[in-house]
Amino acid sequence: MQNKELTLERITSIELKNVNLRSVCKYLYGTDEASRLEISKHTALCLPTVASNIHELELKGLARNVGEQRSTGGRRAQVYKFNGMARIAVGVELLKKCYQLVALDLYGNILKENSYTSLFL
């Protein structure tokens, strides 16, 4: 049996930052909304790392602050949400007699869909 430490590949700090960023983004994508503390607990990342990653996601438009949690005492936690409208995907289907266009948000929700008769009959 090999030592587990010897079989693990070493990763660079840039790769680790990308892994952490994806982890925070993935958690926000899968939840309705979350505070930094909730994200930290579920991703096993420290609060400064979570704060840094949320800031980066906000700069990219992928996360947004949606307000504060209700407080049971103390300072209210800021709440963040994944921004499904940060990017739009466009799909095109070309058929013999028509073509279809569809626009989707990052959650896969159809925003607009149209079918057109082909001009190349």
C-alpha cells in the first residue's frame, strides 16, 4: 500500500485558488442564498478565503449581495446569491426546413425561443 501523501499531485497556488473559487461558486449555484459563514461551513474554507472568492465572483457578475439575514443579536450577516443572468447561452438548431434559436440563463431556464422558416430551401 502506497503512502497517500506520495500519490497526491502537488498543485500550484493558482490552481488551489481556482479550486476554491469553483467550490464557492458551485455552492452558491446549488443554494437559494447563503451567508459567508454558511459557505465556509459547507465548503470547509476559512472565512477570509470565502470573502475573497465572493468578492471575485461579484466582480465577474456571478454572485450578488441580496441583503442581510435576520439577526438574533449581533451584526447581521450579508447574504449572497448566484446570479443566473450573469451570462446567456444561445442555442441554434438547423433543420432542413427551419431553424430554431433559444436563449438560456445559467440555470438552463429558457429566456426566449423562436423558430424560423429556412430561406435555403
